[in-house]
Amino acid sequence: MPTTVRVMVLTGNGINCEMETAFACRRAGAGEVDLVSIWDWAAGKVSISRYGMICFPGGFLDGDDLGAARACATRIRHARSPASGKLLVEELERFVEEGRLIIGICNGFQLLVKLGLLPTASGEGARTQRATLTFNAVGRFEDRWVTLRADPESPCIFTRGIETIDLPVRHGEGKLVIEEGLVGKIREAHEIPLAYADPVTGGPTETYPYNPNGSPLGAAALCDGSGRILGLMPHPECFWSALNHPDWTRGAVPQEADGDGLKIFRNAVQYLQGMG
């Protein structure tokens, strides 16, 4: 009998995609999905040790004051859990070391980067911020669908078996800026599991509008060296049914099919079931 997969979806302080994220996890096969307030976690009322995956959903954490996810990243870096006595970021580090998964979507990706959990190709430990996500190169909020190409050589658990995928984006601060000298290391380590794709060549692109924010190498996502942490700007939780796709009325996708965004969550659930 498959292992019951338990997922924690963080909520509170401006997060606004928690319901969709929790629904996608359940539809992908997770047995238990809990919405957990960041303050309950910080107060030690909830232990992350009972979960196999943590989801940091999209939204506007703390109103994006000081920059997207900056205030929350500072809180997680310095707050200690009364239950464990550890910093919250130390709990996250341990969580991944034990083979568990973390996914950060949009605002959640911004949080992982500002915590220093992504990128990792530099060999630096967590809590060393080597990148950020800043204002889109076009200078405005982008809300539409994009096509992504997966890197088959990436260690990322979430993108296994994916070649191309359509997902919606909705962000104003999605341009990845990486410390000089680190870009090449990230590319060599295949820590860009998903890239915005050129519709003609099919390869990664930095060209607008196919790349909505101007990220170098077309990077739409980053993973860590273990493949167990994924941060991405597009929203897989918003493509759980073929009917979510804007082309469904044109017959481009079978109406009875699941949306491709579920592949990302199913990969995670299957991995965790295999750990049991």
C-alpha cells in the first residue's frame, strides 16, 4: 500500500494561492494536505517533521514591503521555534537533508531565493543569498500563459519526464538576477529545470514576450543540487484541468484531461511514496 504523503501548505500574511496549491496537491495524490499559518509554525504549534513536502505558494507576503518576500525571509532567518529551539531556516535545511521536498511558487520562489536556499551551485551553505528576483525588464506586471522547456539533465525531482509545458504567469518581480560568476555554475549543474521557450527553436529564450521578465538563460525556475527544492515563477497549481487552458475551446487540449501543471505535483507525490 502506498505511503500516505503529507503536505504542508503555508498560509497567512498576504499569501493568496494556498487554496489552489492545496487542491493541486490533493488531486495529485497527496493523502493529507494541511493549510498552516506561518505564525503557527513560528510559534511551534506545528512541526514540519510530520510532512513530506512543504509548499510556499504565490501571493504578496507582507505586502511585498521591502521587496517581494524580503520581510518574511528575514523572519524565517531569525525566528526560533519554541518547540525545537532551532531557527526556522535551520528546520528547513534539516527537512531537505532528510530527503523531503520543498516547492516555492512565484512569491514562494522569491522567498526561497532570499533565504539563500536557492541557488546552490556555488557550494555556499544556506542563508547566503547569491541571487534575487526583481522587477520585470518590461517594467510592468505580466499576467498570461507561457511555454516552458524542461532540462532533461536537471536533478529536479518535480520536472522528471516533462519536455514542454504551458503554465500561467502573474508577477511583477520575476527577473532573476544572479551574482556574477555564478550563472555559468548554475547552467553547468543543470539547476535551471524550466526555461521560457522560444516557439520557433524550442530552446530557452531571453526575448520578450516569450520570456515575460527578462531572466538570463530564460530561467523560469531554479532547483538545488539534490533536486529536492524547486522554485518557479509560473503557477502549476493553476493548470490542474485542461479546461484551465485558454485554448481548450479550440480543441487544442482534450477537455477530460488533467492540466499539465499537475505533473509537477504528481512527480513529488510519487517520489515521496517511494521513500516509504
